[in-house]
Amino acid sequence: MSNIISKDVADEKISSGWLRAWLAFTALAANEDVTRAALSELIDKLDQDARVKLYKKEFGTLEKREKPLKGVDIAWSGTAEVELVTKDFDSLVQIVMQYGPSAVELLEPSKLTINVGEAQNILNSVAQMMHHFAAAGLGGIIFVRGSEQ
């Protein structure tokens, strides 16, 4: 069951302080049906996420790719794009980290003001994600900035 709202409802949310964003997703799989299903399931899951309201979704045509990766002779790639509204920037950051879009564009507003509590939540979310990567053996990123002279 889709929770897609109308553009008019999205516009009302924007006028009450919500954010509008465009997200693009890509998928690559050895089978055309698997690629289509992966994108469809991802967008359906996003559509059900209470932190956002989708008002537009589009699926691109699937394309056959030869040797897209080392050791892969043929695969199918596809894209999906959504436009959505969300209550705050923290929620948008959480969505990006959880769903992993290939690209994000913040469409509205043209300027953000974010309070310290929301900024702190975002920073803690990013730190937690980095620790999950490290714990899963996917690497951790350690940056040490040298003293400037």
C-alpha cells in the first residue's frame, strides 16, 4: 500500500517548515528481474517510512551492461528517483544513511537554520554509523590532523 501524497499536500508541508528533497537510487544485478525488484522494494520501503512523505517516484528503464565490474560479464542497471518532504534535516540525514541514495538534492528551503540539538543528533548518527562499519569489519576511518605550523 502506497503512502504517496499529492504535490499540493507536499507544498502545504513545505509552507509549515518541512524540507523538500530529491533522491536518486541506482541498482546493478546480474538479472533484469532482480534489478527491478531491488529498486521497487527499496522505494516501497522508503514510501512506508514515517519520517518522510513521498509525492513523486519514477523508475528509469533498465539497461544491459557489459563487464560493469571485474569478474562480471553482463549485468542490468536501473535507476529510481523520488521527491519527498520531511519534517527536519536530522530526519533527512537519517534517511540518506539508511537508504543510501546515489545522489541527494535539497530542493527547499533555500536556507536552513538548525539548532544545536539537531546538529548534535546528526553528528552522533554519523559517528554511530562509522562505529557500525568498523564493528562489521568494513573498516573504520581514522583521521589525525597534524599540528599546523
